[in-house]
Amino acid sequence: MTLAGKAAIAGIGATEFSKDSGRSELRLACEAVRGALDDAGLAPSDVDGMVTFTMDANAEIAVARELGVGELSFFSRVHYGGGAAAATVQQAAMAVATGAADVVVAYRAFNERSGQRFGQVSSAAAQQVNSSGVDNSFHYPAGIATPAATVAMAAQRYLYEYGATTEDFGRVAVVDRKHAATNPNAWFHGKPISLDDHQASRWIAEPLRLLDCCQETDGGIALVITSAERAKDLPHTPVQVAAAAQGSGTGQYVMTSYYRDELAALPEMSVVGRQLWEQSGLSHSDVDVAVLYDHFTPYVLLQLEELGFCGRGEAKDFIAGDTLELHGKLPLNPHGGQLGEAYLHGMNGIAEGVRQVRGSAANQVPGARNVLVTAGTGVPTSGLVLGDYG
Amino acid sequence: MTGTSTVSASQVSIGTELPQLRIEVTPTFVISTALATRDFQDVHHDRDLAQQRGSKDIFLNILTDTGLVQRFVTDWAGPEALVRSVNIRLGVPCYAHDTLTFSGRVAERVEVDGEQRFVIEVSGQSSLGEHVAGTVQIALPEVTT
Amino acid sequence: MTGTMDSDIAATVHEKAERIAAGGGSKPRPARDPVNTAMINNWVEAMGDDNPVYTDPEFAASSVHGGLVAPPAMAQVWTMNGLHGQRAEDDPLGAMMAALDEAGFTSVVATNSEQTYHRYLSPGEHVSASTELDGVVGPKRTALGEGFFVTTRTSWLVGDEVVAEMTFKVLKFRPAGSDDGTAGDAGAAPWQGPSGRVVDASERAAGVLRPVISADTEFFWAGTRVGELRIQRWGDTLRHPPGPVDPGGSMEATPDYVVAAGHGTVYSYVVHHNPPVPGKQLPFVVALVELDEGVRVLGELIDADPGEVSIGMPVRAVFLRVDEELTLPAWEVAR
């Protein structure tokens, strides 16, 4: 049995993206879920499954209670930060495919700017009394205590091994911001940057500059997943889940997989990619739009390599010219990504994937049929191939 | 032991290892050497005060290091070896109740002011690491005396 | 790392050093006693030096010296100030120490003593000593703290003849972590552990995020406290970070550990600028180091100029003692 084509995303919903939502995270979650249900033409009472991130502060039962969802027959959470994003859809698709649920809502909502900011040092992460806390004991006290710093360590080695420069990182930021500039829902709508702007921005954790780092956002996103059959009866073009997969690598840590033979690599994304191509019957050359997780620019380059778009260390050459632009060979993050649109832990990227397949995106890539979406990098992660296959 | 015979220059080759010298650094040793070098700083004879100042115990003073390095070399070279210089670099403290082990080797032959000399490299290790390291220049008789 | 030194302070120190150096050598200060066999005997007994040229008149008479001589290494002993002695008022080392005390560099550690002996001394000769300030270098960042290296030159004279000379170097420093220089001694004195120096970090690492320690990792943190970088070993396989199961798969195997020599090279590194991290002063460098033993270990690279750090750079272990419970492994540039 394969998951390919069994489920579809029938609805997407979002709050506005802000720096201070002025309301509770639970309220944001409920608004996003309600929006997604409205978009799918379904009522709260149709929902019988819910999935979110382990990190999400809003219990499934709280969201269900607030919205009058009623009974739930499936609820699940996925661990490892932003690595959970595409996996929430995988969980939902599996529930739908097996009959554990008919209509599953996947959501993520937080006040990540006005509340707890992930870019700051989290003493809670450092001091959790479990195996991850022990893992962190070899990193946090030493001063590797923020997401940017964890990525910078691998990025520095990447520059060293492959002769890339921080300008190559900057090119990812520039294309994200170029796309965000023409997306009215993006925080950085109307605010493109140049490579000079990137190079002039202040250091966060060398070799990462401020403009290599995603923004901080208050907001919520929700997705409605149901069977491909049922989706056909709903208002929008069904966006099929052609493939959904999780991946964790050998010698895996959360953001600090520093002890594997290769430091400048994301083998867990390779695990995801292999499954995506196998499930969907597609290959990287079939991808029309790539929505790649971009909390920090270097890992976009590494993902291109792990997913087979280019060889190890060749991303800097692959992205040269207009490759990543809307009319290029591999349009990247047409919504502006998490650097340009909003940081919603990867869930806004899935929503963009849905819009691209529907043909309703602000920066629509003409004829987009197969959309690749990836989740958080540096952590155990996940990915999706979405498409309209009639 | 110094003995009564002195090594001659012709008997020495570069790379020759000196016999090791082990010193049991008892409190008595720390105190008697400090006083014999007329160093009356309390950290070399009063453990309570040494600990108040953040040290683990009383410890050897620098003039004793110089003296021990000289002794280590002449114990090997013999009584008529002429000591021309003792240059030392100070490492970790050597506290009472530790053992200090000197090792050394003949590093090179040099001519200074028309005199043939040997440069001996010396290292004194305690349980905490290298306590003292340095070089000693000696002049040796051309024939055995 | 200590804060950046006020350039005015450095300028003042160098100004005083120039003035003291310009004063030249101190007036020759005579030894309390002439070279004498009683003090020589005390010295050789304490040192355990049984060289007969110092103590056996007969042997000495027939030796190259033609009579008893004093151990060369006693040169400085003759002119020590003694139990109730005080530094001469014109002693430039004393003046320079006072100037640095005033500037907040209150702690001192000797680093080098280089003695040259022009000839052996015989009982009855009376030496005197004169000291001049050779130079003051700094400010330098050291593992002990920021400070100045002060070098003096001492000459021992018999009449006008220079019989021995010494170059003596001390580090006069502001203990790491003390902002105002009034902290006095730097907590526990630094000492050399088997894998690297253990230095006081009670101030610099205040508020540091403390490690979560499990039964599998307790040995590692017990090691850092005693200056040992302990690497878990399963048979012939070294493993870091440590864990509870043999990488070879045996559930019967039990681990021990090796104590790393503490030498390695930078495999990768980060210069952290933002945001603030508890127990660290911005910016700071964190290095992932490949040990000579073959495993990678992460730690702060202390006292490094971020611009000088590069992949492949040799480093050595140093241990930052935060308090009785916690000592953090870290790195310093191997020089």
C-alpha cells in the first residue's frame, strides 16, 4: 500500500502575519482552523482528526472545544520543531487513508515575535530533563545556544569545503525577498533587498548575517486534509498528496548533528527525498515549484544538493543566474518563504504549495503541477509532493 | 649523584638523554628549599595562608626551580661541568605532596665567546603537568677528569 | 574574555613604564652577607645537590675551580631581601608593580627566569645587585585575564665586574571576569590538568546554562572538574558525545574512557554576535574541534581574536571552572 494520491488538501486558512497579534495563540489557532474549514467548504462538526507540532502550545482538544468540533477519533503530534511541518500532513493523510479519520485539520499557531522568540536562547531547551537535554549539554553551555549558531557551524564548514561564499547564501535571501515584494500577504511586501543589503547586514552568528535569518512572526496556519475522493466534492481543485515522508539521518541530533563524517550535509533530507520520489513516481526534474524550508539560507543550498537538484557543493553554481526566479528552472518559494512572507514553522510553505497547484498564488508559476515542499532543516524533517492529478 | 668524574665533551652526542631525577616534594622539601633560597613568602611555607590565597597547598618557589634544574644537569654531567646559564619557563604550580620528575636531553652544541657549550633541554613534570621547562648551557672538559 | 581595555589605561601604563625605564638601573644593593659556606651548605642540603666543588675543600682545590665555589644558581639568593627585607625604593620592578596595581592589574605570576653566569663565585666575595626595567608589553589577553608582561634585568656585581645576569618576566594581570580590577587574586589559581589548564571562570561564566547530566555522561563532567577531557571508549572505539550503548552493538559491553591529551584542530567554528548568551560575553567564538584522538568536541574558543580563527587551526583544551560543580571544557589557540 502506498500513500500516494490517497489524500488531498482541501482547504487552507491563515491569520494575518504580524509582529504583535494582540491575541492569544489559541485564538490564532482557532481563526486559522476556522478559515481553512471555510475555504474547504466544511463545518467544524465535519472534523474528526487533528494534528499539530509537539511545540505547539494549543492542545487539539482546546481547539476542538473552542470551535465546536465535537468528537475526535484521531489526534497526533509531531516532534522536532519545524521538521514537523510536512509530517503533520503525512499524519493526516495516513489517518485518512486508513480510515482513522475522515477530515483532519493540521495547524500551527504562535506569537513567535511578541511571545516566546525562537531566535533567543531557550534555557528550557537546554535544561529539559530527557535525552535531548543531555544532547544539548554538549552544546548549549559551550555557547551554541541559538538556532542561527547551530546552523552557522555547518555553514562555516560548507564554505570551507566547497569554496562557496556568504554571497551565495545571500542570493537565497535576495530571491525570497524579491518574491515577497510582490506578495501582498508577505510581511516584506514591497521591500526587496539587494545582495549589497545582505552583505551589509550585521552579523548574527558568523558566517550568518541578519538577512540570512528568517523573520519572527505572530500568526497561525491551518490545512484541511481529507480523502482524494471526498475532496473532489469540495469547492477547490483537490491538491493531492502525491507523496509525504519523514526522515532522520544516521547520528542525528536536533540542530547539532556535528559528529557525522560530513558536517556540511543534511542526510535526513536525503532520506525524505528518496521516499518522495519513490512514492510519487516523480524525480527532482519533474518539480515545477520548490518550497524549501528557509529558516536560514545555507540550508536551502544543502537541500538542493540532498534532494538531487545538483551535486554536493554545487548549489552555488546551480542557483546562479535566474534559476530560482519565477520564470527560472526551479522557482523557489514564490510566496517569499520564511525570510520574506512569514515564519510559520514551514506551514505557510505548504499553504503556498496548495495555492500554486490551485493556480491561485500571488506569484503564480504558470502551469505548476508538481510542487515540492520541505520542512525544517537541521532537525529530523519531512517533505511533501503536492499536485493536481485530476 | 654527582660523583667525582665529569663527562667529557667527546663523550656527549646530540640527543643523549639524561637520567631522570625524581624529587618527592614533601612539605619539608618545599619549606627547606624556600628558606635556603631566602624566599620567605608565606605561600612557600604556610599552608593555611596558601589556601586562603587560592592555592591547593604550599608550592615550590622559582629560585628552587633554578637550583633543581642546575642540579639535574650537573648530577649527570659531573662536578666540573661549568654551568653558564639556566633559562626556565614556569608552568603549573608544584604543590607539596607531589612528585617532580625531571627529564632532559642534549639538544645542541654551540660556541659562545669562544667556548664550546652544550645546550641541555630540561622538563620537570608534576602530576598536574609541566611545572618547569627550560635550557641549561654547560661547558665540559675536552677529556675526562 | 574580559571587556575591552580603556585605551587611556594602556597609555597611562606605558607612560609610567617609560618614565621608570628612563630612570635606569637601581643603585647596586649589597647582599646581606658575603658568599659563605654556611649558606651554601644550607642550600645544597635542601636541594639535595652533592656536587663536591661546593662543599669538599680538597676536591674543590684539585678541580677546575682551584677551590670551593658557590652554586651558580645561588646568584640571586645572595641578594634576596630576606625575612624582614623590603624592596629598595628605587627598585623599578616594585615601581612598575605599583603602577599596574593602580591601573587595576592586581594579580601577578612569574613566567620566565633566564640567568646567565659569567663566572663562579668563591666564598668571601661580596655581590650587589642592580635592577632595571627592560620593557612592558601589553595589554595582552591571556587565559588568566588581561594584563601586561613586565621584564626586568638584574645584574650581580663584584665591584664593577658583572658576574651574573638575569632577565625576569612576570605577567601582571587583571583576573579574568573582574571588571574593576579590585578582585585581587583570581579565585583558585590556575593549574595544569592532564588535558589542559584549569582556569577560574566564576565571574566570566556567571549564569551559564548548566548541562543536564545523566548516568551516561556523569564521567565526562567529573573529568572536566579535574582537568581531564574524558572520551568514552567501547573496546577500541572512541565515541563523543557519550551514550549508554556500545556502537558495536553489544549489550554486554561496558565503556571506559581515555583522557584526551587535549590537542586538536578547529573543524568548524562560529563567531556568535547576537543575541546575548548567558555566561558569555559578545562576541565569542565556539569551535568544533577534531581531537588528535579522532573525535569532535565542542567548546568555546577563549581569548581568540575572531578574525584570526580558521578551520585547521591548532588548539588545546582549557577548562573553565565555573564553580565546584561545573567546569566547562573549552579551547584556546595553541601557540
